[in-house]
Amino acid sequence: MGATLVGMTVLPFAAPEPLHTIIGVKLPGSPRCYTYASEAAVGRLPLEISMITRALKAAGRADCSR
């Protein structure tokens, strides 16, 4: 599962052309910019969730044992 997640994270940077077709034509800028921005945002999400969880645990406000 880890290899799949890493592959899905790297793939848009290695071969972004298929993703460019779903970017709207009326949007300003290049489709590559939107592809990279969305991947950067998605790639940061697990990091931010883990940081928030750690902060809540440290404050004693998170029950993450479930």
C-alpha cells in the first residue's frame, strides 16, 4: 500500500500530461501549474493532519487511541 501511495504522489510530477486534460480551458495560466499546485496541496495534507494530531495529543485534547 505504501508503494501505491508513493507512486500516486510521484506520477503526476513524472507524467502530468493526462491530468492536463481535466483542467478547464477558461482557467488562466498553464495546466501544469494547476497540476503541480494540486499535488503539492494533496501531498501536504497527511503531514498537516499528523501535525494537528500531535498538537492535540500534546495538549491532552485528542483521543487518538481508536
